[in-house]
Amino acid sequence: MKSVSLTHTGMVRKENQDSVINLRDMKGNYFIGVADGMGGHKAGDVASRTLTEELIRFFRKADKRKCYQDPEYLKGVIRQINKRIYELSRSQADYEGMGTTLTLCMTNGKFGRVCQVGDSRAYIVGEEGIHQITRDQSLVQFMVDNNQITPEEARVHPSRHVILSAVGTEEDVDIDMYAFTIRRGEKILICSDGLSDNFTDEELYGIIRSNPNVKRCVVELIEQANRRGGTDNISAIIFEA
């Protein structure tokens, strides 16, 4: 098992408001995630960095079995951190309204649990194809679910970056939880929308399957996203079971 992460500012923005988590403990539990910050100057960076730093501290002392067995355990931790970021946002004018997405996965290479807030994504990739584990908490996904637009229209919709939930923007936060199994040789991709917006699922699958080296694959994804404009910060993590 291995996990490789990379984050890049992109070709347009001056600062990177994405933060990543890529940890492994002595028992082979992996804790990987992407937080895509939003807000005014520096505020998005503060929100995503605060979230990931708090989660890293949690993982180092967490009851790992409880993380797998009890979805409310992880949810409770994220809610506590949400309150801290929300209070911080109200303490300084520069931080007002700041928030961050979160897509966080804990896996031992056989079973995994994903926490989702916002529109950063988690996919599982195997011989039979690519499957999006998470469902975007976004306006366009809501419109797709209610048959107002098609998935193809959602990719180019002017409101495609409007998310319905974020860590730190409100006193409480809506957290979606997903459980899945993973087989040897399969891969988990976690990424910010700076990556996923630039590719169809089929393109992601082609790049990942054609690059058996995990490190090279992550680099290729970032490089191709930048060649396609790099209009946003870009973060990707690939875990290989």
C-alpha cells in the first residue's frame, strides 16, 4: 500500500488555498484528504490549514477502530473543528465568511470511510472502471438530482462552483458519510475541483490506468490540469491498495 499527494497553485491564482492530509500510522491505517479553502485574501488558506492541522492532531491519538465502526465519531470531530473555524471567522474582519470543503478518507486497504463536505471528490479506480464515491454538495448537483439540468450541462453551468455546505461558514455543518470496500491493486483518488473540473471520469480513468507508478500518475494529473488552463488551485492524492 502507498499514498502520494501533491498540491499546486495552478497557473492563474497567486496563492494556494488548498491543504492536503497524507498520513499513515504504524498499523497501516491511512488518513488522506483534501480541503479547498474559500474566502477573502488569505482567509481560505486559514480555513483549510486550520481544518487539516486539527485533523492531523486528531488522527495521531484517535481510536482507529472506532473511526471505522462508528460514523458519528468522525462526524463529531469535524463538527467540533467546524465550530472553531466559525468562531475564528467571527473574530477578525479579514476572516469573515471563510470556509473550506473537506473530503477525508480513512482506509486500511480493505475497508474505507469517507467524510464529505462541499465538492471536493473521492473516486475508486479499478480494472472495471472509475466510480465516484462522493456526491457533490453543490447547487448544480442538486439541480441534476431534481432533473433541472443534465450532468453534461452541470459541467459548464455558470453556478457550478456554488456549494451548499462548507466547514466553518455556519455554526453547524452538513456532513455526508460513505463506506466502501477496496481490493488489492485498486486506487482511491481524492481531489479538489481544480482537478476534477478539468477532466471527465473517462479521462481520469485513462490517465490513472496508463500510469502504474502512483507518484508519476499524480504528477501527470496536476500537469495536465495546468495545461488545460490551471485556473484554480489543484490538489490530488492517490492511494493504492
